[in-house]
Amino acid sequence: MPNFAVVNIAGHLGKDPEMGSTAGGTDACKFSVAVSTGFKDNKKTTWYSCVFYGKQSHVIAQHFSKGDSIILSGELEQNDKWLNVKGHTFSFAGSNKEKSEAPSAAPKAEIDDDIPF
């Protein structure tokens, strides 16, 4: 039986995804994901460094930005200092853009108090 570690993460992007490529020329997209647990004084945030390769890297770079929610699945990889997530699948979990692009309330019209009745 093969050994592997698969993780599922649901969180928010900590910054905009960064496109690059491997030494072999494969496209890669790197980004960090914050997962917050608890609340108020007991709130804790854990950061995950994630990378996707190939066509998925382009989709993530094009459609995700800082603050967007993402759900991803991948395997754990360790380099010299960090434990990273090599992504396999991802899902859109909403966007902060929806809130910021909502039409703002119309400005209130000025009322002329000098109108005689």
C-alpha cells in the first residue's frame, strides 16, 4: 500500500496568486491560504503555502485574488523549511468581490426646507 498524506483546506487567500514555472517549464501558481479557527480571544489563524501546476494554475491565477474563499485538496510536501500543499483539486467558495462590487446606495437627495405648504 502506498504512503501519502492528503489534506482538505477551506480558507481565504492571503495574497494574490503568483504565476511562475518550474525548472522543467511547467506552469505553476503559488499562493497562501489562511484558515481561522475559534473566535474572539481564542481565534487562531494557520497559514498554508499552496501550489498548483498546469492548466489549474492558470484558472486560479485568473479567477482568484486576495481574500477570496477557496476549498482545495492536495498532498503535503516538505522542502528544507516549510510544509507545503501540492494541490490536486479546488473549488470556488465565494468571493469578496461580490460584496465590493455591489451597487452602493444612491446618495440622498438634498431637501429644500424653504418649501411653503
